[in-house]
Amino acid sequence: AKEAGRNNYQFYTEGMQDREVRRLELDKDLNRALSEDQLVLHFQPQLDLATQQIGSVEALVRWQHPTRGLLPPADFIPLAEESGRITDIGRWVALAACRQLAAWQGGPLEHLRIAINLSGRELEDHDLVENIEAALRSNNVSAGQLEVELTEEIFIDNLEHNLDQLKRLNQLGVHLAIDDFGTGYSSLAYLRDFPVDLLKIDRSFITRVTERHDDAVITRAVINLAHNLGIQVAAEGIETEAQLNFLRTHRCDLAQGYLIGRPLPVEELETLVAKGVDL
Ligand code: C2E
Ligand code: CA
Ligand code: CA
Ligand code: CA
């Protein structure tokens, strides 16, 4: 029932049995999507506010569905997390990101870092770190060009296992970012105990950061908290120049949002990076 309304694969109120059938169907379709290469990565630029350059991009997965068109992650990621298929998707995403980094080597985009999203479910996979390492190695990509974004949920359960996974990723040289920062229910202690490189302030704080005193206070406090811990900080969901100016004034490191650029197919991203952003 949790998924009702979130999942486009569920068009009407179904009985339990029908729902289970739909789920199995979706999982079968997703499995085929993987073997037939129907998933694609779009890349959203992140503006480095110190240099005014696009220094990194976030990879966001989409499903080029044979009959339904381009599907957003909300239509299939939640179910893939339930079925466990997310592990295969994540493996594909890491490989596709590393292939892209390899393709950029020697060209004007070779300085870019790619951030990929990992759900807590993916962190459970004992082969995760080996898979990421293999994806990097087979593409001759240095780990420092890859970042993983994780949400605070991973600091609630399975703490020991998750800390171990993050340490292994850190030892590889992969960057670690905390996504949607400030929206989870975890304590802040993990900032002391885990090797975090970047905090991404959730869009819900940025949307009204120039209008609501509380959001401004929280945003400034997070920037200062991160900097005092030696952690970089990004803001997501920037849609207006006023928001960008606020973040610049308060020394946020990275800016991401529709104002800078939407998630784009790779060719369009390449054009945008070549042109640069004038903000
Ligand atoms: P997220 O990681 O928080 O990604 C940010 C989402 O906000 C993206 O939605 C992006 O398109 C959207 N966004 C970016 N800038 C703006 C803005 O200025 N305004 C507004 N209104 N929205 C903005 P998207 O691509 O639909 O992805 C949704 C979620 O799906 C992601 O949230 C992430 O949790 C998940 N996801 C995407 N790709 C992957 C993946 O490869 N693996 C996993 N596990 N999850 C993924
Ligand atoms: Ca993210
Ligand atoms: Ca986010
Ligand atoms: Ca999110």
C-alpha cells in the first residue's frame, strides 16, 4: 500500500493478487530492460561556485521503455528496491558511469566527476565494493572521479555493516556524499564516525531559502557545520538567481538545480559544458 500513487505501473485500485502480478511483470520487464540496454543515464551539472566551472555531474537513471516512453526513476526504483532488482540496476549504473568517464578521457570533459546514487538496499550487497572497483578498473578510471550519494537512512540500521562498506569505498578512493541532507532521522554522530566528503542540502530547504527565515538559518548552519568539519557542501534544487546568490554569499561550494541545468542526455551535457554557464 506504501507504493500506491507513486508507481505508474499501478493504474487502478487492484486486488492483492493483481498487484502481485503487476509487480512480477514489472520486475520481468526491468530484467529485460537491463539485458536489452533500455536504461540510460542523464547527467545533471553541478556548478563549482569557486571556479564558476561545471566540475561534476550527477548521474540519474531513466528507463527508455519500449512502449511507455522515457520513465523517471520514481516509476521503477522503489519497486526495484523491494524486489532486490536494484542491485542489478546499481551495477549497471556504476558500469555506465565508468564507461562515460573513460569516454571523456583525453577530451574537454575529462576533468568531470560523476556522482551515482546508491540506495540503502544496494549497500547491503556484499559484492558492491568489488563491483565498483571492477567497473573502475576495467575502464581505467581513477576512483577519485567517482562519487557515491547515499541518504541518511544508512545511518539508522545495519550501522556496523554500512560503516564497513563506506570505509571500503573510502579506501578505494571513491568520494562519499550524503544526499538529501537534513531530511533523515539519523543523528549527526555519523559525521564524526564516517568518512564523508560532501553534504548535499536537500531541495526542501533551498526552495524557499530566500523567503523563509528558518530555511535560511538551517541552510547557513549546514554550510558552516560542513566547513568546520572539513566537508564540502552542495545545494540541490536551485531554480532562481536569488537562491544561487544566497548560496554564493554564504560560501556554498557546489550548486545544482534547474537554473544551472536539468538532467541531460550526454550529448546535451557535453554542449552545455563546452558553452559554460553564465550565472
Ligand atoms: P535525488 O538523488 O535526490 O535526485 C534529485 C532529483 O531532483 C532528480 O529527480 C532531479 O531531476 C530533481 N531535480 C534536480 N534539480 C531540480 C530542481 O531544480 N527542481 C526540481 N523540482 N527538481 C530537481 P529524478 O531524476 O527524477 O530522480 C529521483 C530520485 O530517484 C533521485 O533523487 C534518486 O533518489 C533516485 N535515483 C535516480 N537515479 C538513481 C540511481 O541510479 N540509483 C538509485 N538507487 N536511485 C536513483
Ligand atoms: Ca542524489
Ligand atoms: Ca537529493
Ligand atoms: Ca531525493
